[in-house]
Amino acid sequence: MLFKRFLSSVTRTDVQHFTKILSPPSVLSTLQNAPSAELDIYNNDWMGKYKGSSTTVLKPKTTQQVSEIVKWCNERRIGIVPQGGNTGLVGGSVPVNDEVVISLQNMNSVRSFDPVSGILVADAGCVLQALTDHIASHDHIMPLDLGAKGSCQIGGNVSTNAGGLRLLRYGSLHGSVLGIEAVLPDGTILDQLSTLRKDNTGYDLKQLFIGAEGTLGIVTAVSILTPPAPEASNNVILALPHFNNVLPLYMEVKRQLSEILSAFEYMDRTAYDLAVKHGQGRALADDEIEGAECFVLVETSGGKREHDEEKLETLLSTLLSASNPLITTGVMAQSPAQFSSMWALREGITEAVSKEGKAYKYDISIPLSKFKECVDATREQLRSKGLLGDGDGMVKAVIGYGHVGDGNLHLNVIATRYTQEIQDALEPFVYEFTASHRGSISAEHGIGLMKTHALQYSKSDVSITWMKKIKALFDPNGIMNPGKVLE
Ligand SMILES: Cc1cc2nc3c(=O)[nH]c(=O)nc-3n(C[C@H](O)[C@H](O)[C@H](O)COP(=O)(O)OP(=O)(O)OC[C@H]3O[C@@H](n4cnc5c(N)ncnc54)[C@H](O)[C@@H]3O)c2cc1C
């Protein structure tokens, strides 16, 4: 890798210095005889696709410690990879070479929660599920929810500008994050941990860190606006005979459910079958879904259970009794357990994909009408190259699912193993398809290492030039997550 020429490797002297900043158990280094297997979880990404060779993992407990480590690394030109829960899907959270990993896992305290305003201030290493549980006792929910909530951290969520299942209702983190505290690449602490809803005092620097994927600094704390927990939530799974019905259905669901609609999630038949095969959530009865080409999960969140249920029941009966029904069947959750297992079906797809094989993951924004065309065209592309089939090094399945309400399709190609041939068949094919529809090559997962070479499909030369200028201004030595986002 080109950037490696400008960066230093960690030495024993560096490790001795880190051990002065941190207590010994917070320094894990093969240079101090730690078995390299102990570093595997930090060197390998969630998909098993990207692998680094870091010798040293540091686990600071305070912002001051992060600052001292970063200052030293900057002076020594040592590359740094900030790591949260390591659930990222674009290879951003693991080293490319032997950069030092700074894991935020020990910075996991809630700093404050105000039940009146709903503003939560937490260390960056707090796991999303732990924050969800913490504020549940105050009848609040996090404005974001994703399948990786048991492992991903709020600092990682902010750094990837994670979308997830609630974006339709509560908007993006660019709106709900009110402030951040970050350590800049020279070790300076940037305290922008505001709890103000309104603050128009010049440039809003925190926005730069939302989605920066650790390339501008290390987020050490986050202030975030959390909504009150809805009094009532419900969901329904709808089976559709054709993809063409998804858009009319979305319009009808929005019209009938209006303010209580909180999610509208799509999965094609292959994605559904895969989730069921790998035991994710509750399957619908086989005879009910015969001939269904795809499924939609609709969630409502509102203030009064009877009112919301009546709306959902009316929706279902009008959909089923129409002369040319958009759906073949619809199943409404009858209990909290059913509600969770219906969500598990949709949320569990990522997990099911990883159990099925090695996944090439494309997370794109394209017009809703193009979702199926994109999946079909990708399948055709692989077929034309002779890469679809059962054998070793072949593609087993191509699936599409995602957040219809946000125009975000997850296109996953599942193979028996990663091969250059499959990669070449998919890229730039998928990116060209996306660009031809003025879409985005990354709707919510980020660029990481996976898509640096493809940034120009979604960003103009002028935008990329200014991104590079910003990076150079913050991080002139290029130590912060080298090789990620920008080539
Ligand atoms: C089962 C599953 C379901 C998922 N569902 C969704 C989904 O619905 N929507 C979605 O958007 N994503 C989803 N993801 C992807 C992933 O969970 C998100 O990108 C998440 O926000 C990453 O958080 P993390 O703490 O694991 O970060 P990591 O994976 O550790 O890091 C991700 C990036 O952020 C940087 N980073 C991490 N912490 C910090 C920090 N404190 N300061 C600076 N940089 C930092 C890393 O360097 C890296 O570039 C899913 C992943 C899985 C495995």
C-alpha cells in the first residue's frame, strides 16, 4: 500500500510509552509477547473479508489517554485505526497494514441523561443496545436501531453515520447528534459536546465527524437527542405477488397510516427464504406465501394501541379486499414476542447471509422503482460470466432487501468464497448501474477500504478535491485510519 511508505511501524519503545499512558492490561501487543491470536478479533472484520496485521491494540479509558496516545503516534508517524464494535461492513474498522488499533471498548459510561429534553451524553464506546436499555427505564428510545446493536458502539454509529431501521421516522444522525467530543490527529481535544438543539455560531464542525469513518479524528463522546418511547408499537408482514406492487403499496401504506408509520422494510423472496433457512425470526405458513415474490415489513409507532391497531386492521382489510389486491397475505403481530420475531426475520438477513457463505455487499441508494432491476441485472451479469452455480468459487445467491422508505437497497451476492473473478464481474458493474440512476454507492455503510476506488461514481471531482483538502488540514501526516475513504 502506497501510504505505508510514509508511516512507521510500532516498536517496543512505542509500546513501553503506551504502557506508561495506560495500565498494562489495556495494552495488547505481540511486541510484549501477547499471542497474535489474541489480536485476531481486532485484525479481522465482521465479514471475514479484510485482514490487517496490527501488532498492538490500545484500550484507553479516558479522553485524556486517547489524546496522549494520538499525540505520540502523530509525532512518530504511526498509523491509527479507531475501532468500535468492529461490525462495519466496508473494511473500515481493521488495519490495512500494521497500524495501531485504538479500541474504544473501555470508554463505555453514560455521562448524563436528561429525561425532560431526552438528551443523552455518552462515551463513544457505549454499545448501542446498552444505551437502548439505559434510556428504556426513562421511557425513551435511541433514534437508531440496527441488527448489530448488541455489538456496535455509538462512536462507530456516528463515525459511519449509520442509518438502520428507524431512519424513516427519526431521520439521520446528522439531525439527532447534537454534539461530539473528538481527539484530533495531533492529539488536541475538540470539545463540541453541546446539548443545545439550536446553535448557529458559525461552521458546525461536528457534522464533519459524522460519517468520517475515523479519518479525521477519534470520537470520544457523543451527545444525542433521543425520542420518547412510543406508547404502542406494532408490525405486520405483507407478502406481495410481484415487485411491481411495492411502490403502490408504499404509497397506500403512507396514506393510510400517515403519522404512525415508523418502518417500511423490503426483502425479496430469496432473502426471506435465506433468513428462514438460518432460523432468523418467525416464518409465515408455506401455503400463505405460495407464489409471493417479495415481502414488506411495516411497523407502526404511535400514542394509542387501539387507535393504531384499528388503522393497521383497516389497512389490511382494504388491501386484501381490493379487486386487484397488492398483497396475497398479511400477518399482524399479536404479542410482543411475535413483534420481535417478525423483526428478527428482517434484521436477521445480514446474519443469515454470513452463515450461508462469503458476501459481496453493496449498500446503494437508487430510485425505488429500480430495486428489482438492479438485483436481476446483477444476477444476469453473473450468469453471463458463468459464475452462478453450486461449485467451489461460485455464486450461490443474489438477494435484495433494504429500507424502502429511505430508497436504500442492500444487494448481497453470496458465494462459496471470495474470488477475484466474482469481484471483477461485480465491479464496476454495480457502481455503473448505480451511477446511471444518479444513485449513491454507499447509502449507509460508508466507504471504508472497500469503496475508495469507486468514490467518483457518487462524488464529483470538485467534491473529492475538497474532501482531500479537509483531510490534509486535519491530518497532514495521514495517520488517521490510512487508506480508508480517500485513496
Ligand atoms: C448484523 C449487522 C447489521 C447491520 N445493520 C446495519 C444497518 O441497518 N444500518 C447501518 O448503517 N449499518 C448496519 N451495519 C453496519 C455496522 O453495524 C454500522 O456501520 C455500525 O455503525 C458500525 O459501528 P461499530 O461500532 O461496529 O464501528 P466499527 O465497525 O468498529 O467501525 C466502523 C468505522 O468507524 C470508525 N470508528 C469506529 N469508532 C470510532 C470512533 N469512536 N471514532 C472515530 N472513528 C470510529 C472505524 O475506524 C471504521 O472506519 C450492520 C452490521 C451488521 C454486522
